[in-house]
Amino acid sequence: MRKFFCIHVLLIVALTAAACGGASTSPTSPSTGGSGATTATISGTVRVGSPQLAASTGAAMTGLVVTVVGTNISASVDAADRFTLNGVPPGDVTLKFSGAGVDSSVPLAQLRPAESVSLVLSVAGTAVSVDSEIRSTSSSQQLEGRVESLPPTTAANTLAVAGKIVKTDSSTRFEQGGAAKSFSDLLIGMRVHVEGNATGSEIVASLIRIQNTNTWIPVEVNGAIDSFSGTATTFQFKIGSRQIKGDDLTVFFGNSTFSMLKDGVRVEVKGQQRDGYIYAERLHVNDADDDENDDDDGQDDSASIHGTLTAIGGAKPVLTLTVGGTSVRTSAETIVKRRGDVQTLDALKTGQTLHVIGVRQSNGSIDARRIDIDDDAPGGEFEIEGSLGGLKGSCPSLSFAVNGFSVLTNSSTVFEGGACSTLKSGDKVTVKGLRQADGSVIATRVKK
């Protein structure tokens, strides 16, 4: 009897080993497909928006690596600016982007088993931010991005968000900050969170939550031109699935000219979201010879510096900053961003590390077109505006993320526009606080 038992056990072990087929137990390769999957898959496209990464070789992001923090799961961004991470554990995760001049983290809250997450990300200076996010399971889909089209460009009760068609009906709920809204409240350029069911390539929405009402926020797109047509007075092309249109008011900079536009050429477009397309306000051809970068007036139109903000003078919007020893002047046209989200000039604080892009003047100073806040000095004042995610804890001790920054609240935090208990993931908030040595922020104020 004992002999039979031992043989039986050995047979089970042998069959189990054969079924496993010697599969790796590494967390980079668990099951990620089918109804029995226990892990998630994250894929993404990284748009080049940083001068040190821009290249005409088609491999602009070479050297950039994406890692799931706390695991050995990682992937390199390929020549098509894409990456895929398999076997990602469910729950809250953080993606770390490093290499090629980039050092940034992006949090993703509440990943579910068998979920597929598709991201579009932009690089600005050393930071990475999320432009759009699509989450899919076998039964549902979530989408986060900006409204790109509305009727009559789309069908009645239908909109386009981050290149995807979203249908609504009488059962669709519309919300903003907990208040009920309707389809008529949607505007081109708003950032929204969509939940619903996938039907082919479309989503039938059960919920649309308005996250950001700033419709004027500039759009930046980088990539290779496809389907180019037109003349200097009116032209159009595609970058991926996004339609770009320009005209005789489009400004070409950095020695770029209209004659350089053709299929296959990599370009950087700065513009505004219009109904169904992006209007190109400024356009740079990455293949252009930028050795001199001089405009007809002798000014360097692609001047950029990276350094510490040591002094702030003047009155808004005309401020005089000292960045890495260089004098920088702002204006009402200067765009300030932190990890992709537009901020006000109030967000600028001494001790910050800034990336400035603008026009070089004859005296060596720079008139800033754009300022990216890359980092803050520990203990320094901090301010950010963006969507709240990954909310945890109980009032007044909460933790959440805003555009990649970990924010902590306590009994000294002042909550404006709503009590602490009314905060929820997806809310648009402005956070003021103090940067800690570990990179987190202790909030002094949180405003909805």
C-alpha cells in the first residue's frame, strides 16, 4: 500500500512538471490573456517633445527604459517609440522612465487582473506625462483623454476622445465634481474620463466624468508625417491617427520651411485642438539643419536652457527669472507646465529645476515661450494642478497622486471647494505644499 502511494505521488509530480513545461516563474511572464489571467498588460507610445531626444533617425527614444517599480518587469522603447510590459501585478503601480535624458515616474491606480492598458505619453524635459489612457477587459473599457470631436463632425450624441469614438445614450451619466452634467456641457479640448462597454472599435459610455475644463490647453504632437497634401496656404497631414492642419499663419521655426514637409519626415507640432483635428500654430521639422537656428532677425528661435531657478523679479505676467545664471523673461504668452499639465506663473518657485525654451535676445537673455518645471528643491514651496488619482486613507490623512507626484494630507491641510470627505479619484485639484526629500508633497492646501 505504501509503495502504491509513493508511485501515485511521483506520478502526480511528473504530470505537474510536464504540464508546466518548464515555464519561467519570473514575474515578467505570468498569464496575461484569457478569462483566467491574473496579471495586467501595459503598452504605450511615447511622443518625443524634448530637444535632447528629437532625432530624424526614426529611433528617437533609443535608450529609454520603462520599469514597473518594485518588480523586475521592464522594457525598452523601440524604434517605433513603443513599449509593452507583460505580467504586471494588479493594484496600484508606478512606471519608472529612465535613460536618454529622461528621469520620471508615472503612477497607474487600481490595475485589475486581465486588464489591458494602452497609454500615450509625452516627454517634456526630463519628465513624462500621460496624454491618454485606455483600459480594457473582456467586459468593460475605460478611456481618459481630451475631447477631440463633437457633433456635427461626429454623429448625434457621439464624441471622439483621444482618437476613439464614444457613443452616449439616455442611460449615460455625465458628471463634473460630483454635479450632474449633460452632453451639451462637453467642449472640444476638455479632459474627460469615460467608462463603458466596447463595441468593435467604439465605446458605448455608461459614465463620462469631466475632469478638466481648460479647453485652451495647447496640444503637442511629434512623429512621422503621413498622407501629406496641400499648399503653404492650406495643408494637412497625419501623425499616427491624428489629423493635423495648417495654413499661412502657421509659424515654421528652427530653420524649418514648408518645402520640407513630406511623408516620412519627423516633425514637432504645437497647436490647438479643433473639431476633429489639431491646428498647427508652430511647426518644426526635425530633419532641418539647426546648427545655426537663426531667424531673419538674427535671434536664436530654438534657444533652450536647463538649470536652477535662483531669483524671481517683476510683476506677472512679465517676470524676470534667473535660471542657471541666464536671465529669462516671461509674458502673457509663456506656457508653464509640470509633467504635461499647464500651470500658472504662480507655480514658479526658487530652487526649482527648469527647462526653458524661447527666443534668444542679443544681450544673451531668453524670452520664454515655454517653461517646464522638472524638479523642486526639498523643503521648497510646491504647487500643481491636475487630476487626482489613487486615493487612499481616511480624512484628514489621505494619500493620492497628481500627475506623477505623491501627495499626502494631514490635520494641518486646508481643503477648499469641498470638504476632505468629498475628494475622489478623477477630481481636478490644485495642490499647494512643501516638497519632501523623498519626492512626495505634504499638502498645505487642496482646492477642488
